[in-house]
Amino acid sequence: MLDKFAENTRMHESHYRSVYNKGYDLVVFRYASQDDGIRHNARALASALKTLAAQSSEIRLVGHSMGGVAGRLALAYLEKEGFNHKVKNFVAVDAPG
């Protein structure tokens, strides 16, 4: 799950707990700063997805707001490289077009 800002953690905590309680491994990716820009955050996410892909058979990615945009860009970067990111589902919630 892509968390837009660290302060969203409390708001989403019940969702995180629900996913975890259903037996899924959950990784929350938080951006260091909103000021770094979406492309920078997308490249950081792409790097994290490479690490996760090495440890996982499939990944489901959910991004909220800027996380949805960064997720879309990260997947595009990885696909352009020809990297098998293993993301089977990607959901962008409340993310601009």
C-alpha cells in the first residue's frame, strides 16, 4: 500500500489491520517527502518493488492520491526496463488521471 504522507497512517490503520488479518503480508511504502516530486517518489517505489518482486510470487499494489500516480509511473518505469515486477493487480484510489 502506498501511503501519501505519514500522517495518513492513523487514518488507514484499520484498513491495514484488516488486510493483515485476512492473511496477506502487508508492506506500506511511505514517501520521504512530498517535496521530492512524483517522479522521484515513483523511482524510489520502483526500486522497492524490485526488492519485493525478488521475495514474492505476486504483488497487489494499492495507491491513494499521489500514491496512485506514483504507482502508475513506477510500474511504467519497470515495464520500460523489461523488469517482471510481479504486480498482478494495481488499484489507484482518488488519484488524478
